[in-house]
Amino acid sequence: MPKSFTKVHKHISKKRGVIDALHENSRDAKRLRRANARDDRVARVSALMARGRQSYIDRVTYFQETVAEESKPFSEDDMKDLVVRYINRSVPEIEQLQSERRKGRPPSKREEALLQRTEVENKEFKTGFWMPDLSQEDVIKGLASWNGDWSGLSMMKFIRITKDGGKQPSAFPPKGLS
């Protein structure tokens, strides 16, 4: 089983005493390099996974802040209105950035990012927007007690709702159009 750098370092230092005098190609030096490379790889992969999950966590956080704890279950039209408000949450900032920009200048990176995010979310809404199933009372209660962790989302039920009015159950974590 691969070990972390600190465990390998501790084991070698117990065996040898001082690690300052390792030969470049010794077994212990190779073990240290392998353990360090593994720690770097694990940290890189976990950071990438956290970045990928962050958009979904932000989405559920928005719905948590928007929905009151004692609210009654939402109808399909109310959920669609909530999704439209979520998608258009950055419109005031986009308009401000456009008004501050001088005529003939290209849009700023921030403005491009906001426009792209809005466009992607609109496309997702046409095919099926992933969100908590707010038509069930237990999901609303679970959303109110959610602590912001990715693992805490597995207890909730999710749906995909379309702009046309279709509603279908969805899996957690979201994959494709599940």
C-alpha cells in the first residue's frame, strides 16, 4: 500500500537517524521521491474534483438560501421561476460591466465568464436543469439542515426540470442527463 511522504520520512529517519546524507539513487531516496510524487498527485486530483463539484455546491447553496425553512412544497411552475432567477442572478453585474466599458472595447474577462456561465445554464435548462426536488417536504427540510458538504447532498432527492415543463428524477452525483 502506498504511503504518504510523512510516513515514509518518519520510517527512514527512525532507521537511519539523520536523512541529510542520502545518496541520490539509494532505495530510501527513491522511496521518498515516490511518496512525494504520490502526495502531489493526490492533492492535484482532489483539488480538481473539488473545483468540479463547486458549481453544484454553489447551486444547492443558492436554493438553500432562497427557500425558507418552513415553506410548503413548490409547484412545477414555482420551481421553474426559481431556476430562471438562479440563471439570471448575474444579469445586473453584466449590465454594469457593459455600461462601464468604453465603446469599441472588448468585454472584460469577468464579463465573458458571466455571459458564458449564463449561456451554459440556459442550455442546461432546455435539456434538464439539475436541482433539489423542492416539490417534496422532506427535501426542503433536508435542504434547510444541510451543512454545505458534498457528502451531505447524498441524502437529498434531485430532479431535472426542463424549460418546457418536463420533470424527471435524477441521480446524485449528477452525470450527463441522469
